[in-house]
Amino acid sequence: METVLNDFVKDALALNATHAAVVEVVKIPFSEDFRKLCEENSCGSYDKNWMCPPTVGPISNLIKRALGFNRGLIFQTVHQLEDSFDWEGMQEGQANHEKIFREILKHVEDNNIFKELLPLSAGPCMYCLKCAHLTGKKCYFPDKAVSSVEAYGINVTALVKDCGIPYYNGQNTVSYVGLILFKM
Ligand code: SF4
């Protein structure tokens, strides 16, 4: 199994992740306090996306669900900005992260060696251009909908540090993290 997991790290890098590592779920730092950040709507997606709070569910349930997995693949994508106010560059970076995240997820799914996967990305589910939540409709693609590390109460700063991945990747860059948990 170690070889398979290490191969996923190499594959994630080949699919344009900047950094990647294998994590053990028992070592992931969770905190229910992260829900407060979502409730403050700091990213603007609170109650606007089916995979974000509150509709994604109580944080205690999500943490319990994540703890039912064994290990995971964490990866980070890093994107260059023109300057620290480059909002457009940040959005482009997030869209690029989503593309890389979906490619890595598809690669893991296609290998079909785990009993179950829990994919978590950065921020709201971006599978559709406009989430069905905004028009009061049911999720269009429940099997493709992905929640976030933030919604699941994961302390991303501590987690990347524990994995030897830098949280800060230099001036005028923006970084995003994806995590795919495996049940073996
Ligand atoms: S798949 Fe589409 S409708 Fe469903 S949560 Fe994601 S963005 Fe919203």
C-alpha cells in the first residue's frame, strides 16, 4: 500500500500540484472553531453553496465522518499574482486549482483501489458555474459535489506544516490545498 500511496504523490505532482504528501487521518488537526469563520462569511459563500455551511451539515458530524477514513493525499497548488491586490489573479488561481484538483481526483477514482473516498478542496464547490443553491434548486450533480477542508474544520495551516509543505510560497503568490481521504 505504501508504494501505491507514494505513487499518488508522484502522480499529483505530475498533474501540476506544486507539493503533495500522504497524511494519516488521526494526525489531522480538526477544530470546531473553524465553523465560526464560515459563519462570519469571510469568503462570501456562506449559505450560497450546497457544500458550504450551513447546508453541508454540522461541523461535529463532518469531523466524525472524516475520522472514519484512514489516510489521505494532500496537495497544494501555487499561483503567481501580479501583486498582493491582484483579485483577478486570485480567482484565476482558484479556477486553476479546481482544474488540477478534479484531474487528481479523477486519477485516484480511476484507480479504484479504495473502499471510499472523501475529496475536500479549497472554498465552495465549483463544479457548476452557478451553484443550484442560489436559485433554491437541489444540487445538480451530487456525485460530483465537493466540500472544503475549511467546512470540515481542518486546520490547514497546521496540517501543511506537519506534512513539510510550506503555507507561504513567496511574495505575490496564492496557494490552495486539496485533500482526498481514503478508506481502505
Ligand atoms: S455540484 Fe453544482 S449544484 Fe452541486 S454543490 Fe457543486 S456547484 Fe452546487
